[in-house]
Amino acid sequence: MIKFLLTGLLRDRQRSVVPIIIVALGVMLTIVFQSWILGIISDSIEYNARFTTGHVKIMTSAYADNINQMPNDLSLNGTDSLLQSLEKQFPDLEWVERIHFAGLVDVPDSSGETSSQGPAIGFGMDLLSGNNSEVNRMNISKALRKGRLPEKEGEILLSNAFCEKLKLKPGDPLSLISTTMYGEMAIYNFILAGTAEFGTTALDRGTIFADIRDVRKALNMENSTGEILGYFRTGYYDDDLANPVVKEFNRQFNVPTDEFSPVMMSLKEQGSMRVFVDFASMLMAIVIFVFIFAMSIVLWNAGLLGGLRRYGEFGMRLAIGEEKNHVYKTILIESLGIGIIGSVIGTLIGMGFAWYLQDYGIDIGMMKNATIMMPTVFRGRITIETWYIGFIPGVVSTVIGTALSGIGIYKRQTAQLFKELGS
């Protein structure tokens, strides 16, 4: 019987080629749309994680309560041993240290007197160890406008607009006036290595990027850090993976009665990120559901119309003595085969487009200078669900459409069949 059905499908292209093409197109569009929407939403979350929250973040309990004030007097101490423990117990995450600080940038003239000053916020991170993970994570290389990245101690980056205001150029000396973690005044000299443009007013108004070792010397924070951020090596935040890590760390290291004991928070627990992550997940689910539902209706109708077009064939088969149940069963098997073949073809083609979107993305041509806070290229993201999500409209809808149209087989009367055949 299977051979008979295959022969019929191969001979009648209206029964095979056209439905398979329709199913393949529907499945392909479903996969591409799902991967791209997921990629856009995931990238939006990741840009927040790279810049400020991490996938998980460790700080002291007191620092967490006053995090908006960048309270370096409440920083973590003994971070060398803490990092060793983290790398040993949680190898699935990459751990980095950061220090946030604020201060006054002082620019001297040729005689050493102040020629201009301006307030700035600063980020101390790993820029000189040879590991470029932080540079790449923050897209600093792409943000560079003049000069170069810091290559030795005492060199920093400043925002380009800030440098133009202070009339600074790469190679010029400057001083940072701030406070140490003990509340004392700190003055530290730097050399401007280059300037960067970030595409956001808050950062371009006055921002410093310095190596964390220089910041520690300037602020008297040896073996201390404001925050330790953890990033999953998969490159994306996963709440199901982050929660067990947070619970285990806090069980081992956090002492509720000690405000200086370390505490870990997941990305979702920081600020308004819970609302953002939940809203993004809900929005993605709604959009994908609507698209899959729409594609299902299209494929459903395709199966329904295909079945209705074959009523003459069904009449002939019933007239020569074939049972209605057998006719109905065979058309369901045919539609299942068409759905599977079309879904496989559509999945392969769709995964090809999804791979392209994931690796290259689409440059929307907007916000070219938003190199840190916003992606300039929207990419897709391939997950396990991407491999099978197209089969939902591809197979199920096709079979259901055929099943509904096939009900008409049971309503055909013998007298009506002979009338149709005679005409």
C-alpha cells in the first residue's frame, strides 16, 4: 500500500510537489522568525549583562544595598582567594572583576597648572593582562575613535566628546582626583592612550576606562574590588542555570548578620531586570505563538483545499469498492508523509538562514555609534527548540487540514457517485 501511495504522489505533482513546497516554506519561515526574534531579545538582555549586571554578580551585602552610589568603601576584600574558589567550584562561568568609581579629571597646562577640569565616571577592568575577553565583551575596540587601546600601566581611555571638551588628545597627561576606599583623597596621574565613542549621552559626557590594576593603585584597593561578575560560557543568560549557582554560593559564603560578607545576585534579581526579562520572555512567547498559529492556519487551509480537490478521486475509489475507512486512512498517511518531507526540507533551509543570522546578522543601519549599550547588528540565535519548532505547523496542521476535508468521504452516497461518474 505504501508503494502504491508513493507512486501516486510521484505521478501527481499537484498531490506532492506543491503541498511539499507550501509546507517547506511555512516551516522555513517559522524557524527563521523564531531564531531572529529570540536573538534580538537575547542580545538586548546580554548588552545589559555585559555592561553592568553580569549573568551573576558578587558584592558585599552593604554594597548591594547602596549600589547606585558606587560605594567603594564597601568593596569586597581578599578577592584573590575568592576568585580561586569561584573558578574551582563554578567552572561553567567566566569570572571578572570590576571597579566603578567617580572623580574629577584634571588637565594640566605646560607649566603644570590646571587648564581644564571635568567630572567623570570610571570603569576599572582587565585591559592589560593579554586576555581580551573584557575588551571584546564591552566592544571597546569598535568604540575606539582616536589613538589606541591602553598597552601599559598608567594609560587610559576617555570618551571622545569629553576629550574634545577638555581639549585632550592621545599622549597628553591628565590626573584623576577621587577618593580611596578608606575615604581619603586620591590623586593619580595617567596618560591618555585613546578616545572612544559609545553612542549614549551618559557615557559620552564623561567616562574613563582604565585597567583595574591602575585603579587599585589609585584608590588604594589592593586585593579588593567593587564587583565580581560571572558570565556563562555559552554566551547567554539562563535563569535555570543561574539560580542554583546563586543558592549554592550564598549558602557557602554569605553571612546574613555580616554586611561585608559576599552575596551573589543573578541578572534577574538586579534592579528592574526581573520585569525586563519576564516581559521579554512573555513577548517572545506571544509573538512566536501568533506566528506559528498564522502559519498553521495557512497550512491547514492548504491541506483542506488539497483534500477537497480530490473528491472526484475519492468517488472513483469508493465506486470500485474501496472502503471509506481505507480511503480516509490512506489520505492521512499521504498528508503525514508530505508534512514530514516538507518539514525536513523546510527545517534544513530554515536552519541555513538561521545560521547566517546567528553568525552575520542584519545591520539595520541605525545607531551606528551605540557600540556598548545597543547592538548595531541584530543576530539570530539557534537553540534546541529551533530544530523542531517548525514541525508543529508543518506536520500537525497539514494532517489536521487533510483530516477535516476527508470527513466528506463518509458523506458520499453511492447514487451520487454514479451520477458524478456518468457526467
